[in-house]
Amino acid sequence: MTIAALPDHNRLHDPQWRTLFNAYRHVILPLRHNRWITDIEQRDSGYRIRAELGDGTNLIIASDGALPPTPAEANGWHVLRQPTHGDDDGGQLLYDSTSTGAQRHHGNSLVPLFARIDKLRTANGAPGFVVSASHVAPYGATHNQTAGIRTPGTAVAQYFTWSQRLVTEEGYRHVWERPDNEGDPLSVFESVGHITTVRVTRSCA
């Protein structure tokens, strides 16, 4: 995968910006893997994520209002497509899983969010990627799992979803992750001798 560059501004070393950018990495990194320069910024109403689509429009992601400082407090996702030099309050609604939105049954889930967002890339022939997990038990048993062929953003969203489930629901410890700019997403998890690797790879199909 080719990842988009970081935004070009003087806040890259600002502790508050870095904290927010890293806190919402699970939303920002799939956008960057769609090759969209993505930023987290503050407006009068609060924080929001902005991705430059490269066609004169931006993707604006907030929640039920602005994004809270802690992602766990986000009440779903509200996504607008706006002209780059347009009205901050207008735009085309693409997805709304907040409490009153049409997709509210998805809540904070990432895969439905990016399944919708990635449709913006489908017409441009977005490459296919496979998300897979390999489990190795201390007694030698192995198990492999795949999520089928996905577009870039949805693949990275699935990677984060599986990774979070291993930690929060299955008691694994996250022991290593490949740096964002060094290749496709890859993480290693461990739990009492059980090793699980979650990765994203380009499809050969």
C-alpha cells in the first residue's frame, strides 16, 4: 500500500495535535491508505477529521456534533463531503451512524463506515486487499482466518477491528506493530503462549 503524506503544517510537533491524531489513528490511517492527506483540526464547534480527496472536495468526519477528545466517547460517525472552498456547514451527507442517523445501528463500527467511504474510490479502480489473521497455539495447533478482498480503507478498518477485538475481548497483549510508513499494516499479539498475527496484504486476484 502507498500511504498519504502527513499534512503540511506547523502543528505536527504540537503535543495536543499529536495526541488527537494518534487517538483517532483507527479512523485516520484507513483514509491515508486511500492516499488522501488527512488531518485532525479544531473549528469553533470542536474537533473534526478532514481528508483531502484531491478533486476539489474534502471528507469531513465528526460524531454527534464535534469529535470528543477520547474516541471511546464518540457516538457514531457523521460524514460530509464538502467543496474545499465552500460552506463549513453544508455538504453532501455520505454516512451517519450517530443516534439519529440512518446508519445508527452501526454505531462506532469502522467497517460499515469505510465500506461507504471507499465507494468514492471504486470508480478509480481501487486495488483489492486481503485482511488475514494467523493463530498459533503453544501445543502446535494453527488456525488461519481471512476477511475476503476489500478496498484499501475497508481493509485497514477491518485490521483495526480485529486487532481491537483481540485485546478487549480475547485478552491478548499487543507486542509489535509495523510502523505506518514502512509497509502494509501488520501486528503481532500474544496471550499465554498463543501468538496471533493480523496483516493486510495486496490481493493477487
